[in-house]
Amino acid sequence: MTADVQTFPALQAAEIEALAREWYHKLDVHAPMVELLPMLADDGLEMVFPEATVYGYAGFEGWYQTVIRVFFDEKHTVKVVEPQIDGQTAKVKVIVHWEASAWKAPGATSDRYAMDADQSWEVARNAAGAVVVTRYVVNGMTYDEGSKHL
């Protein structure tokens, strides 16, 4: 007897955009890991940030726990989500405006960062049919005038 293979509909642009918007909202509020991990592939995840390339849940958790202790007053504004859908997978161009503050002891003031981040995502459906990020690459940043640089 063969097991039934679950089939899911092709990815839709609206659900990919919803994933991006929810992702950035959760980053803004420093959501707990239990809310972020279901948005990421549980196998084969690669995330390329300016300061590190991380793999899997453990790699993401290490990166995330570091950045939420550095940056505060974060605000992500999604500007572009352009998927190229191929059935159950998609390559996605994402541009997000990011603003955040950081304080480094013993400084008298915090630093303010503001920039557009040009990103490339790859997304797919997981075994339960949810859309998840499988690869996340920050290609570069265009800083606002007066912004501190990373």
C-alpha cells in the first residue's frame, strides 16, 4: 500500500506578500522564536546577512538573539515583494525600508540606522502546505542621508 502524497496548490503572490509583511512585523516587535520558526524551512535553511551567513534554526536563533539585544525602535516598511513563482517554489525580490536605533555603552546617545535593504528570498511550501522561507539573502543596503552605517 502506498502512502497518499499531499498536493497543494501553486504558490500565490498574495500569500508570499503576506509572509513578508508578517515576517517584518514580527521582527519589529522582537517576537519570540516560537512565532518566527514556523515561517522558516526546517531543513536546508540558509540566511545571508551583511554580518553573517547562518544555516538552520540554530543559526537563525543565534543571529536573532544577538540583533534583538543590539537594535530597538525597529520599523520595517515593505516596499517591494516581486515573486517569480514556479509552482510550489518562488524566487522573490524584496525591498524593505528598515529603521532602528542602537546604543553602545558608555555612549551618551544612541545611533540611528535607516536604509532600504535589497533582498532575495526563496520560498516554498512545507510539508503542511504553509509558505516558508528557504533562503534569505541581503544583497545590499542603500542608506538614508544621515544614517549610521552598519
